[in-house]
Amino acid sequence: MRNPLQEQLLKAGLVNKNKVAQVVREQTKQRQGKAPVAPATEQVDAQRLQAERAERDRALAAERNAQARANEQRIQIHQIVESHKQKREGEIAYRFTDGDTIRSVLVNEALRAQLASGTLVVVRHDQGYELLPRAAADKVYARDAAMIVLDHGRSTAAGNDNDDEYYKQFQVPDDLIW
């Protein structure tokens, strides 16, 4: 059942028989074809729940991985400190600040000079503090910078530049005796 326009185009030779048949089939499909079926609400709910579950599982796995990495780093730091700590001996109290409190370790004159020059570093370890050489302290610093308590080798005084600039305006005489 072709319409008169299709018959006229076919007789004039502007279209071939196959093309007309294809157009007719498409038109009947459009008239009688089924509309896409909307997914059932149960399917939508199931897919949403599955997506939420997958997201929650990913978040839990990421958290477990982060905890495992933190534990691994803590163990590595403990091993580094245990294998590289310097033997503390002496009767000179070397004082330093840990947060808001002042702490001290007993050292001899050689260890004190090494601490002051930055070749030795004070590291928080278990309930106390240990002295580490610079190379081992750099390994600890790479894993957890908060474990380093005192390090004269790294410049931590970033605020001094502003103070120096301010105090340049006040001249101090050379012959001042305190």
C-alpha cells in the first residue's frame, strides 16, 4: 500500500523499488512500533542501591588502604629510628621545645655540638626522644615530618624575615655595652 506520491516518484524513475519498500517499512514501524519501555521502579531502586553500595565499598577500601599505609609508615619510622639512633651519654642537658613544652635530653659536648650544627636531629620515639644522624632523619622526615622535634639543619624560622625588616629601622650603636 503505497501512497500516490510514492507511485508517481516510482513511475518517474526518481526512486527505485527497494528504496520505496524501505520507506514503507519504516513508516509502518513508526505507526505500530512499540515505545521504549520505561524501566520498572524496582529496577531503578535496585540499580541505585547497587551504585550506593559500590560507592560505600570504594570509600571503605580507600580508608583501609590509607590506614594500612599509615601503619606501614609508622613501622618503617620505628625501624629507622631503632637502627640509626645515637647512643646518648653525658651530663649536659640539651633543652628543646616540643609543641608548648620544654624537654631535655642528656648529651656530652660532642653530641651537643653535632645537634647545634644540624648533623644530629632529635626525633620523637615511643614515649621519649632519640638522636638520629642527618641521613636517617631525612628518611623519617619523608615519611612523617611531625616526628622530627628539633632540626637545626632545616630552616623553620620563616617568620624572622618580617621581624628583621621591622627592626632594620632601629639603629644599634656599635659601642653599646649591655
